[in-house]
Amino acid sequence: MSYHLINTIQKLGHPKIMVLGDLILDRYTWGNAERISQEAPVILLREDTQEVRLGGAANVANMLIGLEAEVTMAGVTGIDLDGGVVKEALEECGVNCSAVITDPSRPTTVKQRFMGRAQQRHPHQILRVDREVNTPLDQATSETLLNTILPLIPEQHAILVSDYAKGVCTPDVLATIIKAARTANVPVIVDPCPGQDYLMYSGATAITPNRLETSRAVGFDVKNKEDAFRAGRQLCLDLCLDFVFVTLDSDGIALTLADGASELLPTRKREVYDITGAGDMVLATIGVGCAAGIAPDDLARLANVAGGLEVEQIGVVTISREEMLADLLMGSRVTSEKVLPLEELQRHVVARQKLGQKVVLTNGCFDVMHIGHVSYLEQAAAEGDCLIVAVNSDDSVRSLNKGPDRPIFGQDHRASMLAALEGIDYVVVFDESTPCELISVLKPDLLVKGGTYQKEEIVGWEIVESYGGEVRALGITPGISTTQVLGMIRSSQVSENLSTTKKFPIEPPKRKAG
């Protein structure tokens, strides 16, 4: 599935996404906490640095920018210094803040964290101070917010709701926006707040609650995937949703569709350092994918990758498409996915080269695989980070006049055999008599051939060197070649021996007693 997801990421485009929700400013004060105050039995923190970060819905917007979306932020701040800091930070990272309004009756939500280090060790939070008002927006402010948002909805490819229960996501505001989005055929994805009445999210396209939030919403514990599927079906029915993503931490994501179909999309095991921001990252990834028209199951798979990368980091960080691609490219590979048409393979090569990987290409008929092939392919794989094997098609082999009975095996058979080798990352079949056109498209960093070739004898060397690539001949296994192997087969009449049962009897498997 990794290669399929790579193609999916590369087709995401740059969708326009609006984020509606509670803007939060996270302030951090870092310092050493090495003694107790003389004034009271409390830790004395000696400050050395301060930091501000975007939190809540503002963090979701920032993560969407990291995923290359065009983002509009919709929400409310106070008329205060912190509100200005939030807007300035959003605009610096490229977020359109035209739908952020101010309310003089409430402060900008701020979470002040004091982080103490003891003996220069890993810092720990020793105190958090919140400044907020979580009462719902008054009618006048709600109307101002809606009048700002509604004209922008038809321009969006998706709307994400990040509800932290600070008063912006009122039932009236959500109902109006969800209805307008449905009319404009714009999907609405909600990251709900625990403890809220989920009926306020009715009519949305999907919601992304975690295990605990789901349990509270449906009234029973979500202990396993069956519980998650049951909860998802209940939420789809009660809230008129298209689908539900229940995030199950290390177990992955349980996806349930409105028709009752359910699937658990597992995630691979990772080192978890900090779960902060994982939910926002999942929402942002699902939002970008949904805006691009990606199927729900692939949305969950992408969210697993992005969320997994997030928990491997300390603190809240943005995850880029390049990081997701690198993670997928380093993952396990299915043999059938290695054989790609040239157009798809080109996208993979571009992605790998952007990540700084060295791409190696070799080519040949590979009609009858033998130890000589395996040996030189292992050498080729060791020369770079990615090995592509270009295989002559059946017509191409015939055009090379290798004999009336060649190829022995068809192109699909040969391609599958090569793809089964661990060191080979991709196999591509070409119809031309030479790989020159393919080389021009892929532009590998290194072109290799197995044999006693001079550089000038390797087809395509001029093309590779024209853009700064390398060309190299690798070693051979003495006494072994496809022509020699076929000659030995013919002379020893192995094919005739294999057709008898005298020398190689084949007995049916015996059944076990009982």
C-alpha cells in the first residue's frame, strides 16, 4: 500500500481550506528548576527563554500550511496583545486571516506553560496558567463572524472545524456553516470537543473523535475495533454523517461509513515521545485529502502516517508531504506495487531525488534469471538508495534478434520475478529497442550495466552524462550468462527429463491420518 499512498500524496494539489475554531496562543517559559524558594515551599524557576506557539484551531491552520494547502482562518480573538501575536504568527506562515474577527468582551485564549529543567535534564511542565473565556459568542459577534465566513464558503475545497469549547463553535454558528457548505458541496470535517453535545455537529461530512471522546459521545467504552465500529455506526446514524474516523492511538483508525461498512486501518508501531498535536495533525491530513477527493480509507491511511510522525517529535511540529513520502518510501513494499508504468515511476523518482536519494538504473531482458543477474543486481542496489530495473518488453526482445524462441518467459513473468528481489525498488517495462527514451524521462543519478563494458558501450551513457549523472559497468559472474544457461539446458535435454516421472517423480501429498 505504500507505493499507492505515495501516488496519492503527489496528487493532493494545493486545495483551499478554511479552518473554523478556537484560536489559542501557547506561551512557554523555559528555565532551570534546581531549588525550592526561600519564601514558600514551591519550586523556583530561573527563566532563560520564552517561546510562543500557535495552538487550537490556529495550530491546525499552521499544519495545513505545512501540507501545502491554501488556508483561511476563521475565528475570534480579543482586542489585546496576544490576539495580535496570534494573527501575526498565522500571517507569517501564510494563513489568510481575513475571517478572524475581534471581540472586545473576551480575551484571546492563552495557555502559559512553565517548563523546568533539573540538572540540565529533559524539561517537564511544572505549572500551566490559562487565560480564557469559554462562554458562547453573543448574538452580535456570531452574526459578524457568519457574515464574514458565508461569502467565502463556495471558494473552499473543505472546511475544518477545530472545537476546543472556548465559545466560537456555537450550535447556531455550526448549523449555519454546515448547511451552507452542504449547499455548496464543500465537505466539513470536525474534530469534536469532549463533553460537548455532538448533535451540534449534525450534517457534517465526518468527525474525528479519539477513543475517549467517542466513548463519552455514545455512552459506552470503546475498548476494541468492534466497539469503535458500533460507535461509528451510531454516530453516522444519529448525526447524519457520511463517515466517522475514530482514532485508536496505537491501534490505528477505525473508519465507518454511513452505509455501515467498517474497516480498521492499522498504523505501524513507532517510538512515541509526545502525543501533543497528534489529533490536530490527523484533522489537517484528513482535511487536505478530503479536499482533494481522496477516498475515506486512504484518508485514514494518510492520517496514520502523519499522526505517527507527529508523536515521534517532542512538542507540536508541522509535518510536510516530503516527510510523509520519506516515511512511506522507507516502509515495507509489496511485490505487485513495484512494477509501475513510466508516468507513475517518474513521480516516485522525482520524490526520491527531492529527498536527496541516489537513484540507480539498470536495464536488460532478464529472460532466464541466474546467479549472474542476482550478483550484479545486488551490486547495483548497493550503489545508491533506490534501484530501478528497466525490462525489455516481449516485442523489444524479439527486435534484438536473440533467437526465434526468445523470450522464454513473457514480460509480466520477468517483471514479477525481478520485483520479488528485495534489493529492487521498481521495475518498469519498455517497448523500444533501447532504454534511451526511458533514461531521458527518469534521469537516474547512476546508470549501470553488468559486464565487461567500456563506458561508451553502455547504451544511454551520453544522455546520463549530459545532465551530470554517472555511468558505470559492474562485475560479472564468470561462466554464467543467459546464452550459456540456455545452451546448457538444450544440450543436457533437461526439458525432456523434466517431462518424465522416472528421474523426478512427483507424488501427491499424503493426507494425515484422522
